[in-house]
Amino acid sequence: MRRLSIICHILVCTVLIVSCGADQAMKKGDKFLAVGEYYDAAVQYRKAYTQTPSKERKLRGERARKLADCYRRINLTNKAIAAYNNVVRYKQADSLTYLYLGQLYMKNGNYKEAEKQFKTAVDSLQFTVYSLQFSADSALVLAKNGLKSAQMANQWRKEGSDYTVKRMDIFNSRRAEYSPMLGGEEDNQLYFTSTRNQAQGDEYSGITGAKAADIFMSQKDDKGKWGKPQSIDSELNSNYDEGACCFSPDGKTMYLTLCKTDPNYPRYATIAVSNRSDAAWSKPKELVIASDTLYSYAHPAVSPDGEWLYFVSDMPGGMGGLDIWRCRLLSHGEPGAVENLGEPVNTPGDEMFPTFRPNGDLYFSSNGHPGFGGLDVFFVDASDKKRIQHLGWPLNSQGDDFGMTFEGKLNQGYFCSNRGDNRGNDHIYSFYNPEIIQTVKGWVYEQDGYELTAAQVYMVGNDGTNLKLSVRGDGSFTQEVKPGVDYVFLGTCKGFLNHQEELHIAPVTKSKEYTLQFPLANISAPVLIENIFYDFNKATLRPESAEALNELVRLLNENPNITIELSAHTDCRGSDQYNERLSQQRAESVVGYLIEHGIAADRLTPKGYGEGRPKHIKKKVAEKYPFLKEGDVLSEAFITTLPEEQQELCHQLNRRTEFRVLRTTYGLFDKEGKLIQRPTTAEPPTD
């Protein structure tokens, strides 16, 4: 009897110790859960669950639910399914249990089992009210959409789409890579978020069990091949989580998601701003969207016109879960009042990762709309904002698909997905859709100089198009155009004359890009007129000069309020008197041509300078001729110091025809100095 008593005592003590350990693990798990550290919470809940006796069925079911919720949040789909099935096994299931099970089976591609779970959820939700995460109506919407998805997914998959996808292993590691974003002047840089081992910091996140995410970048070489991803060498990254970035239209400002760690408080994502100085990104500075800091603000996206910042938040006033919101970007980049996008974009589920195609179409990912499972990619056509369109298989899959970024105007680029990854890690894929797209690409630059990054281009089409386009850091812009439309493009920049180009877009059978050049003449400096040729030692214009002279006629017609001095210059060989007389005659020949082609004589002043004004070398010319430096003056004394071959090149540079702007108010004032009121366009007759 004494021996039996000792054994019973040991067993009781063991049960008490195990029970105490389970309770301690639950307390630790609850603490981790309160601050959003789902991975660490799952470790503790798993420990508590395994130490809970099988006969305590209710307690095991309750602990299985907490474990399942954590697994679901960190994309451990199979473990989450097993844990929720234990909730059902121990008779602790409610309507949300079946809803979540349906969603998880969808992510596994098990549509038959998902349909069964959604049917159970729909039946029970019609008589259930939830006051915490979901209302009964919201959960019922998700269950019905899930049921439709499970019933239609196989058919949708058979229908497919025109998309082709390919896993891009050059960008991927054994960890997570997500939210790719193309940048650089020619879309030759790919920024993305990763938890790979090269990320800064030594600690592992209590949220995901991986390292804190950093932003990495891959560079495309001259042959179009992507290089090995590199960490960004600046203050952009830190020991905290940085990621899901986007750029302003000019590429000079980065908006990114930032999530700092505090073991005593819940994690709230914020949006931060980094500015590029030369090739380096500055330390991110938080962008205060709202004064309430108890909610998350993440996944920024800037509209193509640069006027709106779209983002994701769980702030009050939404439709449930995470919603997409937007605010206007005021002067100096400060955000204005926020507004919810509402229906049809947002649902009671989660809408995340907004991004824009350059034509204005809004792309986003959602688990609230019918789809294949997890997050699917949808888009809203810029011309029809009331209709949501699903991108179909294979771009969408049973996993999470999100984070689109586009190469120029084409329907191709990169996105991310965790399809086929048992650990739930996201990886980067390319996508391509062979739709026919016509685009125009233009460059705005100083005539005989470099790009004008402050320029703007006005685009008008006879279909009603009226757009103002900003240029990128290399002075370029890209814009989609439509077949059958006539367009006029006007390049402008403060301190420069305007330049206009016209373009007719004919129907084509494959994608086509048109190229336009906008050389703007500087108002305050002489402008070289290239390809003006005269007979030897004469002022007679050669026929091959007509093209350049006609361009000058067009420029004067596009800028009707300017007057110019038309100057001709010779080299230093020959007498001063002869050179001045010859250059004056040549200048008068050009002016005569312009008058013959409709330019008013009082807008033109011919001036021959002979050899009196040798050419000043600008940077662009110095790059073309390495023996010259920026700032050199091609005087006779300078030229005689050079070898004979280089002397001849300098003489050629000095023999030139230029113009410079004298006035910009021609025709604007009457004889008394009063501004002339220009007549408005007459209204067409009603008949």
C-alpha cells in the first residue's frame, strides 16, 4: 500500500507540474499575441496544447484555436488546418472556424473540402452575431464568396488567361522576397523586400520567425541581364522591418513601409519617406497620415500623376479587415485628408498591396473577392472604376499573389507569390501578357545640351485627351496612346522656348513604341542651328540646309511672341573685314529664307560677327572631343597651340550659324504699351 501511495503521489505531482507548465506557456503565448508576435506565440501555444491532458477536451479545443489562429497568420497553412480540425474534434468550433478552414483549404487547392467547410459556415453564420473581428453580415459575405470560389475555381483554372509567369530565381533565396518595384531611369533597377540572411540585424522576428526585412536592389546590365541582388548601402535599412516601397513619378522620392519593434507594445506599421541624393537614399522619415497611432498604415502606392498616395490601413471607417485608402499629396509631399476607396474595391476581407500601371489602372490583392484562394490580384480599369476584374490563372493561384510592378507601359513585369512553398515564403515571379499596346517615349533636353528634368509635356488628342506629363530624371517620359487618334505634344520648361510634335496613331498588329525628341532652345544663351551649309566663300544657302531651316520656321511659329538675332560666324582665317562681310551676308541669307516662309521681318535681326566671337565649349561638346574641356574658348591663340588635325576641327566649330532670343513679348502690346486682348476661339455655328 505504501508503495502504491508513493506512485500515486508522483503521478499527481507530475500532472500538476505539466498543468503548471501549460498555464505558463499560455500566459507567455498571450503576451506575445498581444503585441502581434504570432510566431513566438505559436511556439508557446503549441507547448501548452501538447501538455494539456486529452481528457480536458474543452481546454485542448480552446488552446488549439489560439494555435490555429497564429499558424494562419504566419502562412503555415497545413499546420493551421490541423489545428483548426482539432478545434472541431474537441467540439469548440464556431462559424469562424469553418470559415477559416474553408479559406485554408482553398490555399491548399483542396476545393472540394473547402466547399464543404464554406457550406457549414454559411449555414451557421445566418444565425450568428460576432462583435469582435467580424459582424455576422461581413463573415457571411466572405463565406458566400468563398463558397462561390470553391465551386468555380477548377472551371476558372481551365479557362486560364493570356498571362505567362516564371519564377525568377536570380532574385530569390530560401527566405521571403516580396513587393518588387521597378525603378531607375530605364526600369533597370528592381527593388524588393527580403528576410534573407544578408538583412541587417542579428535577431529573428517574433512575428515571422525570420530576420527583420530589408529592401534589396538588383541592377540590370547593358545586355538586359539582372545582377545579383545587393543590400542598399545607405541609411535606408535598419535593424527594423523595411519594405513594400514605391516611387514618386520622377523617381526622386521613395515611400516605404516601416515597422519598428517594441517588446511592450503592439506592432503598428507606418509609412515613411526617403529622398534620393545623387545615388544614395536618405534615412526614412515617418509620414504622418493621421494623428491616431493605434492603427497601421502600410503598402504605399503613388498615382501616376503624383497627386495621390494610396495605402492600406485597419483604421475605423473601413469595410472590414484591411482596406485601401488614399490621401492627396499636398505641397512638399505632406498628406491631406484621407478617404476610403469603398466598394467595389474594398470588402469585409483584406485588400492590400495597391499599385498602379502607368496607364492609371489600379491593381491590388484581396482575399475578400472570389478567387483561387489566399490573396488574388484584381484590377480596376481607369476608364471603368465600378468594375473589378480578376487576372485569372496562372498569374493568380491558390496561394497568395500580390505586389505587381510594370515595365513601362507594357503588360509585363514582376509580382510575388508563395505558391508551392510549404513554409509560406513569398518569392518573385515575372509575368507577361501579349496584349497590343502603343506608347510614345519622348526626351526633353536643352538644344545642344542635356536633359531638362524640370520640363513638362502637354499632350492633347482629338479624342478629348488632355494630359500634363512630368519627365523622369533623364528628361524622358512614356505615355500610352490609342489607335486612330491624332495627338499634339508640347514640350515646355521655364527659361526655354516651347517645342511641339504631332503624331498620328495608326492601328497595328503588335505592340509599338514611337520616339519623339523635344530640343528646347535656351532663351538666355545662343542656340546652334546645325546642318546649315553655304557654298564655298559665298552666302548662298545649299539645298541640304532646307531641313534645318524649316525646323527653325516651325520653332518661330510655335513661339510667336519671340524675336531673334540670327548670327553667322566664320573661322579666323582671312581678313577681319572679309569675314565680317561674308558672315553678314550669310546671316541675311538665312533671314531671307525665313521671311519667304512666312516669318515677319520685324521678328528677325541678321548679324554677322566674322571671327569676333569664337565658340565657347560646353560640356556636351567636350565629351564629343576629348582634347577640349568645358569652358575652352576657340580663339586663334588657343587653336594655334593644337596639332593640325585638331586645329581644323576647331575651325569647323567656329564656322557656325546661331540664334538668340531678343524679346519674348512680340505682338503682346500695342503702340501705347497696352496689352492686346487676344480674341477667343469662336463657337461653331449651331447648324
